Amino acid sequence: MDVMSAIETRRAVKRFERNLAMSETDIRTLMEYAIMSPTSFNIQNWRFVLVTDQDSKDAIRDAGWNQPQFSDCSLLIVICGDLMAHARSPERYWRNAPAAVRGRVVSAITGYYGNDAAARHDEALRSGGIAAQTIMLAARALGYDSCPMIGFDFARVAKIVGLPPDHEIVMAVAVGRGVEGPRPRPGRIPLAEAVVHNRFPGEGTGA
Amino acid sequence: MDVMSAIETRRAVKRFERNLAMSETDIRTLMEYAIMSPTSFNIQNWRFVLVTDQDSKDAIRDAGWNQPQFSDCSLLIVICGDLMAHARSPERYWRNAPAAVRGRVVSAITGYYGNDAAARHDEALRSGGIAAQTIMLAARALGYDSCPMIGFDFARVAKIVGLPPDHEIVMAVAVGRGVEGPRPRPGRIPLAEAVVHNRFPGEGTGA
């Protein structure tokens, strides 16, 4: 499937075909492409919990306002951020680079994240968001639908997936096959509202 | 270009062909696809500052550790979040939905973001990250390369683009045509480190 069609036909599916298993090959392919998503300084700070166990999916549905996507999708991916990724032997993230480059980048990584919890948190969300869209578009190419989700009790889902204390949940993506066609898009803002040329009108931040 | 090739061949380009103008048609197409990116509750909280003015690009390079991508790309997109998107007549985000659905969603939007600055901040990053990947992959389909960037002084760039006080910067994406082939990927972590099946090993958060 071409990129533009995938972007256009990716719609948040609310009803999935139950009991449709996704093959191990498709799951592996999906994740191999997911980890091609870029991260700042290549710290690869995303972690993907692949929930296929029905009891876990049901428990997450219970923690997610009873939304059927959680239990009925083929694969529920809880996208998490490892807040300490920057400190887990970061030289390996640049092992194929010349030593001088590697040294500079590792130093920059430590400088950027080492003493800044807010930077670590923001990076988890940024990386997780980027990877979520990779997953949703790659899923289209593999013949699946998806639904991005934040409507759940993050603390309860953290317990269900055994989230380590130095990780956090970014969002979830349900993957499976939709049982009904997409509804019309609910209401787009005009392109002119989303897009600004060179500078916002008005005074701006302390400008 | 097919989705999987776009994901695989999207690499962070450091050197762009200078003075390569991107056509208005390509820019418009890129942004029309960008705004098909999903957002929670369809609040469409991203704002895209399209920086093409050379003086602005040079000023951002100066605020960005002199990285040449800022000045030499064809189009520098500063991806921002509108922290008040949830309150800007949210019923229009669901105008094509039945009235009862619209009412429920608008109530949920207000409940989720109305009194929670952290939720608004996180959503800016999540939405911005998702849209960034849409842009980078759509750029590939249009024959361009890109570079995702956070290496700049966010406060200085906020002044340069006149960022309103109730917005924040998520990241930037430079778009243009690379002048050199991609280097090898610098160092992938194993798939088994990024992917967890059902539950993280170990005790987890208060489990």
C-alpha cells in the first residue's frame, strides 16, 4: 500500500473482529518496522508491550471505560517510554559511528537527559507518538486496522503489564481487523487554522 | 512509494541541497496529509509553522547549535501544540457526528483537559510526535528527505516564530533533498529489548 493511501485510510476503528489471531510473522514484521522509527540521539527509548493474552486484554478493557477495542483487537500494543534509556550503555546506540562522533553524541545524551526529568518525560511522549504512527501505517500495509487510545486508567494498566518504576505509559494502539466501514471524519479544522507561515500573527511569547 | 519502503528509507538527513525550493503544491499536499494524523478526541491540537523565510531559518540555525539542516532545508516545520485546542469550540471537532455523540465527546474533552495542565502538555507531545512521522513519511512519498530535530533553544525559537503564550513547541522537522546518501544506522537495540510480551519481567509498579 502506498504511503498516501495508508495515511488517508487509517481511521480509528472502534469495532474489531473478535478472535482474529494475528500471525507471529505479521507481529514480528510490524515491530521490526516500529523500531525503525526515529528517536532523539537514537536513544530508542520506546518499549512495546504486546498484549495478546485474553485475560490481560479483558482487564485493560475494565480499566479503560469498557471500550471493546481493548478486548476485541488482535494485538493490543501498550507503548511505553523507558525513562532511563539514555543511561543504559548509550555508546551502543552509536556503535557503528566513528569513535569521535560516538563520544560527542554520548556526551550530548548525558547532558540533555542526565539531570532533567522533564526532558526524559517529554522524550518518552515524542518517541512514543512517532512510533505509534509508524505502527498504525505499517498495520495498514499489512492489511490491518488500528485505534490509538489514551482512554484508560494509566496506573491500573501499569499494574496489569508490570510496568517498571522507571518507565511510563505513553498510549496504546489496538490492532486488528475492523468489522464496519469507517464513519465520515468527525470534523476537520481548516488547513489555515493548523498551518502558520513563518510566524504566528500577534505578539507571541515575549517577542 | 509503499509504506514499508518509506519507513525503511526515512533517515535523518544532515546535509540538504541549499536553495532548493519546495513547490507550493508539494507543501500543501504535505500539510493536507499531516492534518489527517489522529489526535485524542479529534482535538487537532497541532499547529505547524512553515518556515521558508531565509532570515528566520538562519536565526533558528543560530539558536540550534549552528546545525546546517535549519538553514539549508527547503522547508523547516516547527511543530507546536495549542494547549487550549480543547476549549476552542470543541463541538466543531465532532460536527459530523450525531448530536448525542457530539455532546458526550465534548463533555469528555472538557473533563480530560479542562483542569489538567499536565494532560494538555502531554497531548501536545503525543499529537506532535504522531504528526511528525506522518510528515516524514509523506515527504518520502513526495520525493523529499527529512530530519527530526529537538537540538535548539526552544525559548529562542518561540520568539522567532512568535509563539503564542498558550502554545508550546514539540519539535521541528526539516524537509528537503539530501546531498549525500544515508550513513549506516548507528546502532539498533535488539528487537527483544524493545518488545515485551504481555508483561514486563520483574515486579513492576506496585504490582
